[in-house]
Amino acid sequence: MKAFVMKEIGRVGFMEKPVPKPGPLDAVVQTTAALICTSDSHTVNGGIGPRENLTLGHEAVGVVREVGSEVKEFRPGDRVLVGAITPDWGDLASQNGHPSQSGGPLGGFKFANFKDGVFAEYFHVNDADANLAKIPDGVRDDMAVYCADMLSTGFMGAENGNIPMGGTVAVLAQGPVGLMATAGARLRGAGLVIGVESVPSRQQLARTYGADEIVDFTAVDVVERVRALTQGQGVDTAIEALGADATFQTAIKITKPGGTISNTGYYGQGEFVRIPRVEWGVGMAEKTITTGLCPGGRLRMERLLRMLVSARLDPTHMTTHTFRFDEMERAFEVADKKLEDVVKVLITF
């Protein structure tokens, strides 16, 4: 089969690989649609260290090709969604309520980390009964694929943010995860959602997904503007959706005492992320910092698919580019270098 791989740090390309075989509890899925994530760029640029000929990608839907002898819920031919995170559900971390950390920190993040990812004609899924979800009739592949990561991660940012009904929320950066965090904040009952973003097209998408106010960090001081919008108090919840030290510090500064900083960002550079001491109340302002990795698993995926069935939102507004799998090199360049006002790149197979 054809696979799109990270050959080494900074270099990608196609190569031929054997079609994977499932273990007793596993499945092999034929890919029908996938999305490119900024995390793929982080990986290629060395964010998780050197990798050799590792198949990239972790956001995909497809059709079951083969299942292991112990798989009970899925059969060849089923249309399925696969979460970007595929935990080992028998692991102690999973039993302790942290499946994304099964096997160690970020251990549920298998695709394009320590096993081949989904940018291939076929890919392997562990614990199929717990990590696959059937796609309902009427939900298109190009919609369902967003549940794998963008909806799950963005909504997690809102869920971890302890948003009170009618509360105030600021979402820092309106990339795909930030946009879904914006939508999630509105769905969770926020009364005021502030999107922090400078790119006009992303500002417009933020309004589409529920932002009441837009703060352009290139034009105004974010801290001053957010305080003005909240009568000097700061927000109940700040969601960091970029993964930058400066943005994280801003999130601390704009959160009111007793509020929550919900981090979804991937910090791919630097050794430390700093907390501004005074705005943190020298450690005593009762500001809670929550972190999380995209929740995976069948139950999570089924719930997210239900949001599409009930038309709570349409994630396909984020699809700015579509390429065929054989155009993957150009597609990755567009996503990696953020060319042509890109937001999200869809790959069809």
C-alpha cells in the first residue's frame, strides 16, 4: 500500500508499506478521508524527536477491511470514525479515568507517534470495539472526520474550562482547535465569548462558530481589551488554543481570580512555559490551570457524531483546501507553511 511518511526530521514523502494485519482485538481500516493537523507539522519538525519512515496522520475515517477474531461490534464494510487518540482501555491510567495517558504520559497518542498513522491506504486500530465508532447514515465522511480530533480537542477545552452558565470566555487563537473551543464554549452556555485572532478569515469563522467579540492582538493590547469587555474583572475561563509561551501568559493575565485557564495548546518549542507571578496572585489567586489531551474512545466519538446528526454545528466551514491522497506532498506543504489562507486541509482517498 502507499503511505505518506516522515522520512526523518524535516523530510516527508511517499513510500510503499505492507498492509497491516489486525491482532485478535484489533481492526484494519481502509482510509476514505483524512485531515492534516498542525501536530503533524510539529512532528516533522522534531517536536517529539527523531522518527524514521513513520506514517503520518491521526485524523481519519474509513471502511473496516478486516477485524480480529475477538472483535464483537464491528464487521468488514462498516463505515467508521477513529479517534486521534486510541487508548489501551485495560491500562491502569484508563481505569483511573485518564485513558489518553494510558501507557505513560500522552501514551494514548499512538498514531504518528510510536505507530504508523492514518495517511495511508490502510491503517491499524488497537482495541477496535473501544476505539471505533460507526458513522450514522447521513453524516458525510468530510464532516465525520472532524470528530477525530478537532471537535474532541476543542470541546475538551470548553469542558475543562468550568464555564458557568452565562459566564465569560476568551479563546486565544482561532485555528481549528480554537474555533471548536469557541463553538464548545457557546454550547456549554457561555454568555460572552471573546475570540483572540488577527487573521480576517479566521475572525469571520470565529463569529460563525459563536464568538461575540473579536480581539486582534496585532491592533490592541489583549489584556486591556478583555478587561474592558468584562468590566475590569477578566474572564471566567481562558482557553489557550495555540501552544505558545506568550499566549499562555496572556491567558493567566486575563483570567479573573477564581477562574480557569484551560490549556489545549501543543508546546513544541522551548524548555519551559512561564506563569506571570503577579497576575497569578503570587500563587494564591485561586486560578486553576487544567490541561488535557484530545479524548478518544468509542463513547466520545459517538457523542460527537450525535452533534452532527442533530446539526448542532457544521465543522466543514473550516475546510479551506481539498486534495487527493496522491497530491499529499503539496497538501502537506500548504498546511505546514500555512499557505493560501489555509485553515484545514481535507484529503480524499
